[in-house]
Amino acid sequence: MLADLKFISFWWLTIFLFSLLALPLVFTFFKNFWDRGYIFAKIVSLALLTYLIFVLGVLKILPFTQASIYFLAILAVLANVFFLRKNNNFQKLKTIFKKHYKIFLFEELLFFLVLVFWSFVRGFAPDIEGLEKFMDWGFVNSALRTRFMPPEDMWFAGQPINYYYFGHLIFALLTKVSSINSAITYNLSMATVCALTFVSAFSVTSNLIYLSQSKIKPKFFIISALLSALLLTFGGNLHWLYKVAKINIQNEGRLTLTATAIKKAADSYWYPDATRFIGFDPDIKDKTIHEFPIYSFVVSDLHGHMNDIPLVLFFVAFLLASITSVSFPKKYLLPWFFVPAGLILSVNFMTNAWDLAVYGLLFGVVFLFANLNFFDFKTAFTKTVFNGLLMILFWYLFTLPFSLNFIPMVEGLRLSDSHTPFYQLFILYGGFWLICFPFVLIFIKKVISNRLSVTDSLVLSLILTATILILIPEIIYLKDIYIYEHRRANTMFKLVYQAFMLYSLAAGYVLFRISQTKLIIPKIFYKLIFLLVFVIHLIYPYFAVKSFYGLKEYKGLWGLNFLKNSYPDNLAAIEWIQQNISGQPVMLEAVGDSYTTFNQVSSATGLPTIEGWIVHEWLWRGGYDQPSARQTEVQKIYESENSSEVQSLLQKYFVKYIFVGDKEYEKYPKLNEKNFIDLGAKIIFTSGKTKIYQLL
């Protein structure tokens, strides 16, 4: 762990230095926040810098290099100097630090501690293997090798990535600047998202409470905000309790509450069941996915829906700052609102496209409620729609550099022919309903009479939006390639993931507001309910972390131990490639089934191959025809007896290197290396049975 601490510390320092670039901007916009939005400077700086270098890369103006990143950082410094020299802003900045330095230190410490904590946890199972880790790591490594944008698809040579990779690009930027091996920064990136999630949730909820009262002691909103941050970052649902009780009854014949019986049942609980519950009955063929952040952090796929968590939390903070601004609602149509709102949503979209719809919906609900405090319904609705259209316009413009090289994978809407039993929904979300719905009941009169405070309206919007997101898959779903047993899976997954976060953000605020009510007995009863739900939700990580990580042997942050143990010759080849091959020439390797250990080389190096994980490319390319054709052609290259045919196919895809290793021998029993020799290829690397051929 001590050896890894230097990587963690340098990684933290890199993020901290970048955050300084955005502090003047963040302090200006979040001037009504008690913490001045300090933690969001990390998100803003990384997102803006990555977006700038992405756009300039698409336009072929600036390559994706360390020098380019430093150049943009220097420009940001100069812009800050210019801003601070005007209107005595430098003195104002000093005053802000003098007044708020304790909370800045507190949030920075929280960020660093969670970063270290989850890096430590990852160190017990750091392998970049299983689920979709090859895909996510491959995106990062392809971005690291690309000169201009967009990055090339490492599993579909000659074509750009057709997925939502902006979050991967952010971590590629940090990897490039820090010069730490990406096999280490993969795990540091996971810990970074976890840390940003925790502190961002803390900031949003604490400021919700702070802005709801004119005079309030910090301890009240700090404690409530920490509860929300814990629920959002590390909380589960009620499923483990239901399942352990069910296993207990099956084992004992009845519910037996002895320590031995409970331990026996708990030991057999499998934590992924909490995310694979709806539709997994034997008689139902509608399997769904309903994950939440701690599950993502545990299994550690650096995926878009997880990378986007800090970005969407920033958008919620942006909405809060906007509707509590002294200029709202009279001046909210000025560019200071809809231009940054469009930019934030564009970054969300490029990281996880579903969040455009989710947070577009949240925007509509938030601003409608906020406007109702000033206007009649018709006027409030008109203003909300008009502002939303302006925001969408700028979203479209800011997303255009990405959209020019992206083809949507959705094939349309379908009415849902499956419906979830209420008890299953309650097991997954009932804890949040018990926490949040009393708030709706208590404040419903204020909603009707338009006397709802701004912060109450935002929290009500969070609860309402979350509930709508849970209900949508019961009515409609988006059609994709998963049209049989998993037809609702992707829609439910992407929507309820956000619902979980919105409920969690609201929880701490709701606890605080209900604690202010005058009825003593209901308050005590509610607090007991909240405590019970909180404890049940926070027990889930025990099952997940214990099962996935074991926590017996610390292995470090380097993520390639699995290659060292199972494919040492391939690892030697990968390390040689990283040291000796620059750019992104095409290196042929065997086509693999998705979720397997095939396509190690393209994933680990970012060098494109003709065809990689077949089902993933089927999804990304909008059909099976192209991936299937490439799969057949790769097999011909490795097995054909016709050297002319092999040469033609190699030239078609501009192949420069051919990889032959364990997975190629496994996939192609008739592998014919003689063709490569006959075509004049020479062996430039060998280790055991593994070889790399270079075509001259």
C-alpha cells in the first residue's frame, strides 16, 4: 500500500492543480453556496479542459498531447489572471479563502480520504478483467494513442469509437498528464469517481439545507449531507434483507432468528442479486438490470453511467444555484444560464447519453415548480419550455463535434409488455419511499397554494423525477439489440440508476425538514424509520465488498496480475508493444466473444484490430452484418491456405502487425503461420508461443 500511496498522492495532486484553474469561475457562479461550490472546481476544470482539447482535436487544430494540455492550462491561468486583476477580484478571492478555508480543507480531506479508501479496496482485486473492463480500458488506451479526435475504435479498425466515451477521455487526459501507467490509473480513476461522488453529493445536499434557512448551524446540514452522501455512494437497497430472510426460511423451514441461522443465510447471499431481481423468476423471460453506484464501484467497470455521476451531480448543483440566484426569475433567460446549461448537458450526453433525457426532465420539473412561485401555471409553463428549448439548442451546438462521428444505437420505442410486481419495486426502492414520501405528504398543501420554498421545490422535483424514472420502464422501453429476454433491461438500468441517486440526494434534506415540524411523535417515528432504512441500505456494501474483494491479500493497484498469472507471454508482448510501437497501426488479433479474455492486446495497448468483441460491435454498429463479415475475414487471414486472399484482406484493413498467441491458437485450430512468412512478414517479438509479425 505504501508503494501505491505515491501514485495516489500524485494523482490527487494532479487533480488538485487542475481544480485551481476553475476556482474563480466556480466561486463566482456558486457565490450563494456555503462552500462556494469548491469541490465542483475539480469537475469543471477536467470537463472544460477535456472538452476544449476534444473540439480542437476534431478540428485537427491541436493534437492530444501533454504539450497541448499544458498549453490550454497556461491559457486558463492567463485568463484567470486577467479576470482577477479586474474590479479588485484578486482581493475578493483572498477574502473568500480567508472566510471559507476550513470548509475547503474539510471537503478536500473528504475527497482525499475516499480516494485513498477506495484505491485501497481496489488493491485487493485490481485486475482489469471481467464484465466490460476490457472495453472501458480499451477506450482509455485508444485515446492515449490517438493524435487527433475522435479516438479510433480499438475493436473496429478504421472507424471511430461509436459509444459515449467522454468520461474515458477525461481519465485518458489525467493519465497522459500524470504519466502513470494506465494499468494503474484505471483503478485510480475508479477511486476518483467514488471520491467525487461522495463529496459532490455532500456539497449538493448541504447547500440545499443551507439555502433553505436564513440562520442555521453548520452541524445540522453537515450531518444530514453526510447521510445523503453515504446513501448515494455506498448505499444499497432492501433486497439483501428480503433474500436473507427467504434463504433462512428455506433452510430452517420457518424464519429463525438465531445468530447461527442468520449467519448461515447471510453467508449464501450473492450481492449481484440486488441488481438482477426483477424478471429473474423462472417463469418470466424479461430479465432486467437495476444497478446503483456502490455496485458499480465494487465491480469496477469504468463505464459511462458511472463516469457521469460527478457530472450529473454538478448539473443538479447548477440548477440549485440558478433557481436560488437573486436574478431568478427575471434575468434567467440571459446567456449566463442556458449557455452553460447546454454545455453541461452536452458533456453529460457524450459521457452517458441517457442522462440528457433524465436531466432534461429534471430541469423541466425543477424550473416549472420554481416558476410557479412567481407566475400563474400558463406563464410558468411557457417560460420553462422556452428556456428548455434554448438549452437544447446550445446542447445541440456543443454536442455537434461529437455527433458528427456518432451514429445512435437506439431503434425506437416500444410499449412494455411486462410489468413489475409492486413488492419487487418496494424491495428495491421502498426504503427511499419510506424516507421521501412523507415529505411529499407534509408539503403537498404548499404545492397546491404555490407557497413552496425554492429548495423545497427542488427536492420535491428530485423525488418526483426519480419516481417517474422508475415508472417509465413499466410503460415503454427503448428498442435495441436486446429484444428477447432483456428487452427492458437497458432502459430500466439507465433510468433507475439515476432515480437511486436523486432519492439519495433528497434523503438528507428531507430528514432535516421533517425534523423541523412541530409534531413530536411523528418526528420521532420518522427518525426511527430513517435510521432503520439507512442501516439496512448501508449493510449492502458488507456483502458486496466481502464477496468481490475478500480483503485478505493486498495486491496493489497494477491491474494486470491476471495476465502475469494466466498469459505471461501475452503480457510480455503487450509491454514490448508499449515501448516499441507508436501511433495506432492496425495489429490483427483473434476475434473474441464479448465478456471474455479475448482481445487483450487491443484493449491493453489501444492498437486497433479488425474486429474485437463481436456482440459489442454488433450493438455499436447498429447491426450484425459488418461485425460478422469482419469476423469471417479475420478467420480467413489466420487459417486460409490461399496466400493471395490473405494478402488482399491484410491490405484491405491496412494491417501492419499480426499477433499470434494463446487466444489465437485457441480460436483458430488451423492457424497457418506459413502464409505470413510467404508474404514477407518478419517476427519482431517472441516469448514462448507468442509472436508478433511485422508486415513489410
